[in-house]
Amino acid sequence: MLHRSIFGNPAHAGNTISREDANRLLLEWVPNKKLRHHMQQVAFLMKSWAEEKEQLGEADQWRWELAGLLHDADWDRWPDQHCNKIITELESRQVDPDILHAIASHGPVHFGVEPISKMDKMLYAFDELSGLIHAYSLMRPNGYKGMDINGVRKRLKEKSFASNVSRDDINDACSRAEHSLDELIGFIIQKQPGVEAF
Ligand SMILES: [Fe+2]
């Protein structure tokens, strides 16, 4: 629980950090390559959604992408300070409060912060579903190739598959985002395969 509801300073609206600085932070804070890859996947989903579904310009696409890229940045080294650590860091770098709010609300049950904006809701919706679909790709002989929505739905029903992925969170996130599960699964299957880990 974060026990706070205001993040960042409204005077810093629109501020971001560069891609170079974001990548440097990731490499320093997240030794676990798999976790970095997860954030890169979610970042690409956020950017692609902002561009294609919300028709946002490049500056906003980067804000969405940055929220995805850094949402778990403190999980590897400071799990007991998850979310607090990265938010404090980004506040000190005077980052846009909307980005901080999206990071703070990506797990309402865990952090006690409700997703409000579309960016908040999409980060929450993509997070767990992206992880489950990636886990599914790793157990398929051809990875993402030929993956379809029904296959993902079957994995979702199997409680033993990726059991750390909360099905309740996924359903809750879809209904808050007001998109069907099938639409989100279809989008992820289409976008996620091209994301390379660094
Ligand atoms: Fe995540």
C-alpha cells in the first residue's frame, strides 16, 4: 500500500526523461533480464495502443511508453518498496504526475490507488495479461507463431498455468478499461512478439 493519492507536481505536467536515461535506469535498477523484458513488452503495448487506438501524438506516446517501461523498475532490487521507490525517484526528476499516477495505480489491490485516466487503466490491463501471454509463448514449440485468442483463453482457465498471474486482476482491469478480454488478447498477440530484450 502506498498510503498516498497525490503523485508528483502538477507544474511538471508533460515532463519526461529521455529514452537513454530510462534505459540507463533500467539497466542499473533491474539486473533481471526477464523482468526488463516484461517492462519493455508492456512499454511497447502502451506506445502502440496510444498511437493506434487513442490516436495520440508522439509526445503522449512516449509518456504512455515510459509508464510501461518503468512500472516495475524497483521490483528487482527493492521488492519491499515496490512502486514507492520508483515514484520517489521520478518525482526527484520532476516527471509528469500522470506518468507517476499510472505507475502507482497498476495494481489497485496492492497499492491502494485507483486507476483513473485511460493511461492508468491500460497499464493495469496490459500488465498481467502480457505476462501470461508471454509465459504461454515460452511453452509453445513455435512461440507466438500461430497463437490465437482461444489458446490464451484456455490458459487463463487453467488455474495451474502461470498461477502467479491474478485472473481477478485481469478481469477487473478489462472491465475498468472498457475493452473486451478478446480485444486485449488479440492486440497483445499481434504486438508483443517483436519486442526484443536488451
Ligand atoms: Fe508488471
